Amino acid sequence: MNNVSQLPMRLIIIVCIGILLSALIPSSESLEVLTSIITLVLIVMLLLEDFGKETKSWLILALGTYSLGVVADLLDEIPELNNHKLLNNADDVFMHIGVFLMCFCFIKMLHQRRTLIDSLNTQITKARDLEGVLSRQALQDELTGLLNRRSLFRRFDEMAINQQRGMLAYIDIDNFKQVNDRFGHTLGDELLIITANSLLKTVPLGSRIYRIGGDEFIVLLPSDDQQMCDEWISELYDITKSTRGEYNIGISIGIAPYYPGNLSDPDSILTQADKAMYKDKKTKK
């Protein structure tokens, strides 16, 4: 209840007990008067709470009507006014109307809180969706849609834990700078996207592809089978033949194995593959 109202819990319990006793002991007029006074105090305290502008207007009307009933009930206890026709029925009428309006306010308040909760849930969902988008962007290359360097090193950690083995291919596009200088960066970006799509079409099942910067790509092959690796490289050269001829570019590839013994030092694997890639590049000049 403390989450719903700021009214003291003990005070509310005392009033409820007082109302119950006044109903069970009809002859206790002093108890009934005391209960009515405390009820009025509670009404005043309730008006001080924040229920929102619209709900508070209805609540003021409800509590004002109920207060008139309480006042009429108190006046009815005065001997001189005991048989007054208006006071005899006014207390019950005003109290019933006040209780009805308070129930209306309570339902309205629950509806407002439900709306607020739904709104908060919507905002939470949007925040989680945004968090997911930002997380993907942090691990994904914006241009090609491939995974990026940060994601690669996370994958190294996962493979080290699972003690996996396979081959890492370091891929570089030869003469890519000349493409940018001759045709512009827009066409250069298109060439990177074409290369990424070619890798996606040819890599063996279970492989992962990363763009780690510029015109450099990494492919993690899930097996250390040299024949499978050679067949994939051959297929990659075949599928990129027309593109390489059109833009006068080449593709250099360096291969380095990864296994439980060297996965804890991914930089050494990348360095080994990078050296093999440059060796492959020199043989084509």
C-alpha cells in the first residue's frame, strides 16, 4: 500500500478498525464521532497527494461530496439537530455518492497507471531493440555487412575456450588504391561489396568472414584440411575472374593454421597469415 499511497499504514488500519467497531457497537456515539473526524483528516491528507491534474479534479469532487456526508453525520449527532429532515438522509446520500465517485477515481487511476506501465514497457522494448542494433553495429562492418575486427578477436576467444582448429585466410585486393584513384571511392566501395559477396558465395560451410580494414578480409575456415582450402581458393579465383580483369586488380591470399596451442595469441596467427599473403603478392609481380 505504501507504493500506492503516502498515507501512514497504521493510521489507515486504526480508521478501518474504528469503522468496524462503530458498526458492531451502535451505541458508541463517541467512537463514531472520533472515527468520522479521523476520516475527514484522511480525506484532507489524500487531497495532498499527487494523482495527476485530471484525476485530482474528480477526486476533489468525490472527497468533497463524501466530506459533506461526514459533516452531515456529525451534525446529526447534535441533539438540537437530531430530527432535522435534511440531515437524517443527507449523510447517507452524500457518502454513497462520494464512495461511488472515489471508486470511479480509483478505476481511472488504475487505468492511468496501466497506460503508464504500457508506455514504459514500450520504451524498454525500444531501448532493448536499440541496444541490439548498436551491439550489431559495434561488431559489423557498415559497408559490406560482414563482421569486423572486434568481432574477429571475440571469435578467437571463443575458439580458444572450445579448443577449435582450422585455417585462417588473410585476403588482400591487389591494386585497390589505383581503383580508388582512377574510378573514385564510390566504385571502390562497390568493389569491396562485390568481393564480400564473392567470399560469401564460395566459403565452405561453417566459415566466418571478416573485413578488418580497407581492402583486407579474413576468413576463418572450420577445418585444417589443406585440400578443402585449396579447392575454396580455386573457386574464389574463378568467381572473381571477370571482376579482376575489368578493374585490373588481383587477390592475394595467405594461409595460417590455428589450433589450441596458438589461439591464445591471435596476433601471431594474423602476422603469420599476413606474411604468407605478402609472399603470395610478390610471386605475382
